[in-house]
Amino acid sequence: MRIASLAFGLILCVLFVQACTPAAEIGPSVDEFEAEVRVRSEAVAAAEKARDYETAITFFAPDVVVQMADAPQFQGKDRLLEIYETVLSTTAEFEGSTTDIVAAASGDLAYEYGINRFVFETPDGPVEVLGKYLGVWKRIEGEWFIAAIAASNDAPQPD
């Protein structure tokens, strides 16, 4: 009987300690990570649309890897700024549309994909180029940055 009383007392003590222990803090959810990335994505798109390339590159990691259609891969924000100022500044229109953003539960990586549209002025008139993109976002010191981006053109429609 004494052993049963001790066991019961021990169980009550354990339950009491557990009840008095504060609950562990739960971090942000995947939905919150995705919402954070979406805000950053919309901000970089707004900067691009305004042709404010100095602001646009602030959303990219310093060592960003860029793989654009019909061009060699390059790395780094300085080179990206050069591309913005030369290639994109000569386009008549440029826009992208996010299809989805998916974040890892760990909150350190996310990816975004969508479609894009360029209109280039040529001597023969405007040329529209449709394509798609995939961006990888990385959380650095609590802030989301584009670590890698790739884009490709869709095949032209047959005549």
C-alpha cells in the first residue's frame, strides 16, 4: 500500500510540474513564411515595374545566382544591376505574375514560381516574349532574399 501511495504521489508531482511549466513558444507557421516572401516578392516587382533597379537589387542575396533564358549564368548583385540597367532598361514592357510561393517548415528556404512577359522594341516593331520563372528565397538574419532565379522562354506558338 505504501508503494502505491508513493507512486500516486510521484505521478501527482510530475503532473503538477508539467502543468506549471510554460508552453514552448511556437514559431511562425509555413503560411506566415509564405506571406513574408509574398510581401518581398511584390516589393521587388514594384521596384522593377518602376524601373528602380537600385531598390530592386536590395531584395537579392549578395551572391545571387541568375540563369536567364538565352544567356550565360552569372552571379552577384553588381552583375545583376548591370543587367537591369542594360537589358531591362531597353524593354518596352516587363511584368511577372506569381503563381505560387512554397516555404519550408524550417523557415530558411522558400521557392516562388510564375510567368513573365517582355515586350522588346525592334526595327520590325514590338516583339512579345512569354516565359516562366523560378526563384529561390533564402532567409538571412531574419529577412528573405532571392538566392537564385532562373527564367526560360516559352516556345512560340506554331503558325
